[in-house]
Amino acid sequence: MRIRKQWAMRLGAAVVALALSVGTALAAQSLIPVGRAAGIKLHADGVMIASVDPVTTAVGQVSPAEAAGLQPGDVILTVSGQPVDTNDGLQQQIADAGGKPLALHIRRDGKEQDVTVTPVQDTSGVYRIGVMIRDGMAGIGTITYVDPQTGAYGSLGHGICDGESGVLVPLAEGSLMEASVAGVQRGAAGAPGALQGEFNLQEDMGTVDKNTDTGIFGVLTDNSYYKDGKPLPVAQAGEVKTGPCEIWSNVEGETVAHYTAEIVKVYGPGGETDRSMVIHVTDDKLLEKTGGIVQGMSGSPVVQDGKLVGAVTHVLVNDPTRGYAVEIEKMLEAGAA
């Protein structure tokens, strides 16, 4: 019997505010477009500071973290020389210090350094340093492609970042779970929609080995998502053009459907890391079901002229019928790096 838990899909598609205005090398020239939703679990390398907040004490508000120079996005690796990888572990270290200075070894922008922070007691008597911590994330995204020879896959088309700081989550380990779409919150201008999904918590179906600016990458250990899929050629640089295309996506149950769309602008090498083109959804069925591109569709393959050309990454807040996609070559480069 499968054990399922329902969550809102919060990892994709990433939202862009529009001012109205695995180590596995993917040398294959043909890959299977997937388009199926999957549950994603990440455990951070260390604990990430999501925000720095004042602590209310008997003498007023103070901020030990700010005084120590800590910033959102910093990753705490050790406390007093002891590794720390959970919020509970950090809070225990702070409690044990009893108001004495703590030596933290942190990583900031890829560089490591040492800082000293002195906990203070809040009005309830608990020692705190004034930070909100992230030690893991869970949600659902869409698998873009898989190499049938190795099981290596790419998903999302953008990185998984902390919602508070916007910093890419440093990955210690992660896994994929089977998922199905249980419902849809339709998107509207100014209110991005979202898919709701169910995870199969009984067993993992793959690894998450890399979290990069252009997607997450790993290996599918269960071939049920792609065993009946047919490989398509991978579009090379310069082959992507404006005009009709398809978005392959899973917005109901476990079914992947092909929806009509149009590539209305191609940035090519001049685009941002995870935004290579602008896509306009034209499919009446998808528009009726979701309102366009919604959170949870990140990673949906974009197919043009029988070739895999990219993956959906973001929705425009003021026009959910439009969004961004990343070129498939950028994902392959990140996956093979």
C-alpha cells in the first residue's frame, strides 16, 4: 500500500514579477523528454541563514547575528568545531553555550570564514542568536529529460533557492519521489497559480546530486517514468527559433500531455542563466485548466520541430499565459559539469 502525503508544489515554475510594463556526462545527442511531476527532497550542506532578525530581550531588541556580521544566505558549517546540519542541532549548541561566545565557521559566496556570535536570552529565557534557519526543502517539480542509457536526468531548468534570501540552496544530499497531480490553483494576472500534488513517501525513485542555476540533476533509479518514452534529438545552438512549439507537462494525475504554445522571443547567448526564450501558451485545454503556466510546471520540456529545445522555468506574474524557458544546451552543460 502506498503512503502518500499531500503538499502544494512550491518549487516551480519560479515567479517573475513583470513591471507592466551528475557528475554524469550527458554526451547523448538524443534524450527522452519526460514532462512528469516528481517530488523533490533536499538536505542542505550545513544550515543556511534565511534571515537575520532581532531578539526581544528584557532590555529591548538586540541582534547578535547582525552584530557578528552574519547575513542572509550564509551557511553555518560548524559551531565550536562541531559540524551542524539541522536547525535543532544549531539550537542545541546555542542553548549549551549559555550566553558564552560561539565560534561559527561559515561559507559565504563560496568562501569560508570564521565569526564569533554571543547568544542572548529572549523574554522567555531561551538563548538565541537572531537567525531563521533552513536545513532542507521539499516540493514538486517536473523532470525535463532522461538519458535512457544511464538514467541521468535534468529537472526544473532553474536552481532551488531559499525563499527568503534568494540564495541557491547548498546541497548535501537529495532524492526524488514519485508524485501525481491532485489539483490546480489556476493562475490569473497578479496571482500566479500552482499545482497541488501527492508524494509517494514509501521509497525514493532517484537521486538529486546537483543543484545549479539551470536545474537539478541526478539519476533515476526507477525507470517507470521513461521506459515507454521515445528519444528525441537535442537542439543545437542556433536551432531554436520563434514560432510554434509544444509544452509537455503533467497537470492532472500522472498523465503527461502535449500542449500547443509559441516561442515569441529567443535571447540565445544573451539571455539570463535560466531564461533563454519567452513562451506564450496557446492551448485552450491548458488555459482552461491552469490559466497558463503555474508553479509546479518548471522543467516541463519544450519541443519544437521534433527536437527537445528547452524547459519551462518561470511565469510572468501579470500574464500567466507567458513565461520563460531555458535552452536545453544550458541544462546539459550544467548537468555534465
